[in-house]
Amino acid sequence: MNELSKFLHQYIDAFSKGESKNISSYYSFPLTIIDQSDVKNNVISVIKNKKQFYKYFNNVYTALKLIYNYKKTKITKISSIKINKNFGNAKVFASRLNYKNKIFQKLELIYFAKKVKKKYRIFCFIV
């Protein structure tokens, strides 16, 4: 498993803990999020700092837990990894599971990461 794949697996494990504080160290700011779930209105969010980050992801976690009884996210496949000296991107296929371990959402994500102090940090993702 290459360094970027390992980073993404660690990130998804941290995301599954359900708290923004567990994932903030995986990101750099400004962070761009492109949400394609609304096909009529792709939403682009630019998060400039940790305060905005916590607000955004706390809302995500609240919705996942209240609406879907969210338990965890599980990577099913990582493909199309492209890496150069300081940047990498990857297409990640994942599933979100509820407390009955039933899949309620299948995801196709694209992450863009850069190295900051020799560690990857996500600066953009498409969901």
C-alpha cells in the first residue's frame, strides 16, 4: 500500500469516529469541497479556517447520525492514484454503514492532497 492510500485509510478510520476534532489534522486550509449530490446545483464550499471546518463537519455528522443512524465509513476500493513529489490524488469508493451494519450510502470520492511537513493533507475533495 502506497503512502497516499495508507493516509486515506487512516483518514476514513478517523472520520468514522464521528467527531470533527478527529479529522481536522488530515486537512489544510483553505479547503475546497465540491458536492455533486445535488445534480442541478453543484455546491462548492471553501473552508478558510478551523472554525468554519468544525461548523461544516459538525453539521455533516449531525445529519448522518440523526437521519441514517451512522456508524462508520468503509473503503471498498481506491483507484486512479496519481502521485508526484508533493501532490497526490485518488478516487475512493466507500460505503457508509448504520448501526445494523447495513449500507445506506455508496460514495465515489476524489481526494486531492499535498504534502505539508512530509505528511499528506487534503486540500480539496469531490463528493
